[in-house]
Amino acid sequence: MTYVVTESCIRCKYTDCVDVCPTDAFREGPNFLVIAPDECIDCTLCVAECPVDAIYAEDDVPADQRDFILLNAELAGQWEPIVEKKPGLPDADDWAGRKDKRGELRRCEDARPSRSTAGLAAAPGRQSGNLDAATNSGSQPPEESSP
């Protein structure tokens, strides 16, 4: 079993979890972190450190977030390790607690905007570009709806 970073991390990328990982299992993307499943040793240290509650044991990932299991494995093979804590993204506090952020996930620094959220993980043998949403410095978080 491994631990999995889920949607709550998107556009926040707090790295408190990285500081406590004894195996350097975290990988860093432009606006999201993932855990390399082959390096995670199930120590649970990262779970309590995540200020947005984005990390779950693989067996405990909520049903609507299960696609992040494959996404973590896929992106861990593409992104570089992160081994020390860094500041969160500049507008992380504005995005913390927001829902439906899948369309904001960027796979690479030069990603083009795309709001499609269908199929998080790419089918075997093909690249998926549907998660490459731009997070330009002028981007604003979605407005919360009034009750």
C-alpha cells in the first residue's frame, strides 16, 4: 500500500509533508505534489502534516478521488523529487478548501489552459493533456457561490 495526494493539493502545493518523508517519495509538479508509490513506505508521517488534508492511504482514498491513485503513479515517473520544504504557492490560501480543482492541475510549466476534467489518468500508451490548466499569475480562484 502507498499514500496518495488528492485534489485538495492542487494550486496549494504546501510542502510540509515533504519535510517529514523519510524516503523522499514526493515529486513536484508546477502546482501539485504526488507520492511515488514505489518509494512510499507507509509511515503515515505526511498525513498529519498536510494542512489541506490531501493525503490518504491508498485504501482510504474517497471514491470521488480514486483516479488520483493512478495519477500519482503516472506523474511520479515524470516529475522530479522534492526533498525540502518550500513556501506554498502565492495564492495557496485562496485555493485551500476549494472543491472541483481538477481542471487547474498542470502537468508541466508551459501547460496551456484546458478546463476539461474527463479522464484524469492517460490510457496506457498515450499522453493525456486534459489536466494542463494554466495558472498564470493573473489567475483568480473561482468565486464562491452565495447560499
